Amino acid sequence: MQMKSHSFYIVFACVVLMLGFNNVIYYFTTKELIVGHVEDQSLLTAYNLRNAVDRYKKSEQYVEDMIGQQLRIAAVAAIDRLDPKAANVTNEQLKQLSMELGVSHITLLQPQGDDIVGVRSSDPAEINMSTKKWGYWFSAFRQLWSNREVTIPEGQKLLNYWSGPIGYADTDPSKIDKWGYYYDGSTDYIINPYVEDVQIKQYDRLAGPDVILNKMIEVNPSILELTGFNYNTFGNPLKVSKSQSGDYFVALPNRPILFGTNQYSDPERDLKSVKLAFDSEKPITYTAVVNSHKILKSFIPVPSRSGNPQADVPYVIGVVFDYNTIQEELNDQIRSIINRIAIMTGLSLIFLVIVFRMIKRNKDEAVRVTQEAYIDEVNDMFTTIRGQRHDFLNHVQTIHTFLQLKKYEDLHRYTGELLGEIRQTNDIIQIGHPAVAAIVQSKVVIAMDKKIDFRHDFLLTGNFNLGVTSVDIVIIIGNLVDNAFDEVVQLPVHERWVELCGSYHAGNLVISVRNPGRTLSDEEKAKIFTPGYSTKKTADHSGLGLAVTKKRVGYYKGTITVESDQEQGTVFIVSIPLQRFGKTS
């Protein structure tokens, strides 16, 4: 009685320890899942922001192109009103024409030596303005002047016309303008109408990236900050340009922060994470304490969609998540775990008491049932022996009758069939694995119905452990044999045979299925394990059998190969490493 009580307490203590260990693991697993969930949420937020920014850029580009088209119309209208020679056009005339056409200013550009210079303008700051240091803008002017066509990838290109992207004015960096340039060869100047970008600024205030991200932060208070890091310039010395008016400014594509703010900044780690995220094309996440606030910061790369990193700036979205929300969830989990331990401990105690009582109560019943089962098995054995004796007498009488009638050929045929049946049954019985024996027997029946000579040879006699579940061994053998049956039924009856072999070899369970028929090409062998692929033309083949087989073999770190030639036929060979070897008895 004392020993039983002692065992009870040992089992109870083990259960409590297991529950505690399980809940500790659960806590840390939950923490990992919560952090992973936050990372996923950060990624989702970044992807939504990226898509919203992409939509904004497309709509912004549409508006900008519309302005560019309006500037071209204004340029064509202006040429009709102006003298073809710039020397005969006055600045006052351009000022009056600008007002009539609804543009901010009009400038006339002419080549002068290796430069293209503003010679007349309604804006005094544009007169004598040099453009040779404007990069691809200057290239566009030269192409327009020489060929009346612009081929550089940047900007908007129409007939006899080019319009550059919106940017700061070189003569007055306080303004962001949109310019258009027209030249059809009828004048000795390029006409340049432009407008201050009132429409785009207003659109940006209403639907720009900052508006979008502020709404996202408002919807999800756990997100502290969203930032668009310029991959080209973030972390590099600030690229400052000097205007012809002597003022300094940073061009729009050179801004280190394209949108949002970077108040939760860790400069060294941010720079490293931005570069690593973009170069690896994978999100990067780290935790840190910034401004006495523990945060989780994710960086999601957004490459240039157009392939032109100057016009379509590549950037990285930074998402700062409040780590306190993770801690709050973990605190809830701790409280939940404590309650769960208390409840499970009480239930375990009740369960153990019930189990021990049931064990004691059922002990005698188990002995009785075992004795009855043993007696039933003995009775079954005698019944089987009597049946075999009855069949044996029938076979002997048949053989004796054939001998009396001297029908030796019939006797020879009968005994041959009898021996074949006995040998076939004996071969199946000798397979020590019930599942293997069952699947082989079922395939024997199918083979007889389809008039297929089904040969099987398993060098695995006695009781053995395959190291593979019965369900999977049935799937593997069944699919391979069915595939072989489907192939040989297309042959004449006398050519239909399928061979199934199983053995141990070098610590592996090896199963092979061979059949005659057409030879598989290298292309078919490469595709044959692909889900949905089938060499059969009938609609009742899903093409999944071999794919499922390969998946189950791969689960056990095994291999499956196929060989096919005219002489040997087609053979599938499965090799599965065994964790432990069976023991014959």
C-alpha cells in the first residue's frame, strides 16, 4: 500500500513538472510568436504604405503629365504670336503673353557656344541663365535643338517637345516649378513656358505620402513612426546644390528622408539596416531603446519600379513599433499561464486518482479478458487445422482419382496450380509486416483481374520494423504498383508483368517496382514527379500519385529515382534510411 502511494506521488510530481516545463516553453514560444506577429504587422503596414505611395505616384505623374501637355499647348500658341527671331521679341511681350496663356512665365533659350542660355524671359532672373550644368536636362535641350526629338529616358516626350520632372527652380530654389520645352525648327529659339506647381502641391497636401502614413498611424496606435529612407542618399553627406541666384538647396530626388519622420533614430544601425535590407531584398528588424522608449524597428526595401534610380528613387520603408504592446500581451500570457497551471494541476490530481482506481478495478477484468482471448485463439487455431485437414483430404482424393484414371497431364496441371497457390500464399505469409502483406495481397487480386503477372519478392522475413509508418509504406508501394499496372495494361496479355522487390541494403529500406512498356524520355523523367503531370491520356488520372510518393519518401530523408530503357523496362527505386533495424524472430 505504501509503495502504491509512493508511486502515486512520483507520477503526480512528474505531471506537475511536465506542466510547468510545458508552460515555460509555451511562454517563450508565445513571446516569439507575438514578436513574429508584430514583424508581420510591420511588413503588412509597409506593403500597404508602399502600394498607397505607388498609387499616389501614378496619380501624381498623371497630373504632372497633364500639366506638361497644357504647357506644350501654351508653347504652340505662343509661337503663333511671337516673331521667329528671339532678337525681335521683348521681355514685356513675353510677360503679357504669359498672362494671356495662363502660365507663370515664358523663357526663350538659344545655343551660345557650348551652352544653351535664356535670352528673353518674362522672369528677369531667367535672362542669361546657363543650363550646361543641368545634367540630363542639358542633354535633352541639345537633342531637342539638333533633332527636334528627345530620346533620354527621363521626362515627358511629345512631338517637338520635352518636359522635365517637377523640381526646384535653379534661379529661385524657393519655388517648385514645372517646365516645358518646345522647338519645331520654325524659330531660332527653344520656347519654355512654365508654371509654379500649385496643383501638385495642393494634391500632395491632400493625398501625399505624409497624409497616408499619418492615417495609418492613427488607425494603429502601436505604430509610432513611418519613414521613407532614400536608398541613394541616406547616410551619405548631404548633396547640396547651388542655384544661379547663389542660394543652396537639396534637389527633391536627393532628400535623405523622402516622406515621414525619423524621430526614433539610431543613425548607425539605421544606415546598416537600410543598406542590408535593400541589398539583400529582405526585411530587416531589430529592437532598441531610443529616447527612453523600447521599440521594434523594421526596414522593408522598395526598389525602383522603372529601373531608373534617378527618376524613380528606390527607397526603404521604416516602421517603428511600440515594444510596450508586446510586453502587455506577454503579461496577459503570464497571468493566463499561472491560471492554467493551477487549473491543470487540480485536474491532473483528480485524473490521477481516477486512473489509479480504474487500474485497480480493471486489473482482474484484464486478466479474465486475456484468458478468454487466449482460449478463443486456441479454438481458432484448431478450427484452422481442421479446415486445412479437410482441404488436404480433398486434394489427396483428387490426386488419387487422377492417378486411377491415368490422367497424368491433368494431374500435372492440377498439382502445378496447387503448388503455385501454396507458394504464393506462403510468400505473402512470410512478409513480416502486416501492412506490406496486406497491400501485396490486394495488388495480387487486382493483378489477377487485369491479367497481369505480378511478381513480388521481399527479403524481409519474420517480424521487422521498417522505420516507416504503415500508412506511408502502403502509400509508397500502392502508388508505384498502381502506376506500373496502368502502364502494362496497354500491352498484350502475354507481355504484362510487374515486379515488386523489397530488401535491406546498407542501412536502407530499398523498394523497387519494375515493368515493361515504352521508354521514358529524359524530359518525362524530369517532370514525372511534378504534381498534376501524367503520361496517361485518360481523364481519370490526376497526376498526383508519384508526386505524393516522392513527398512521403522525402519526409523520411529518402530518395526516389526512375530508370528507363528498352531492354530493362522502367524501374522506380525508393531508398529510405532506417533509424533502427528490425529483428527477425
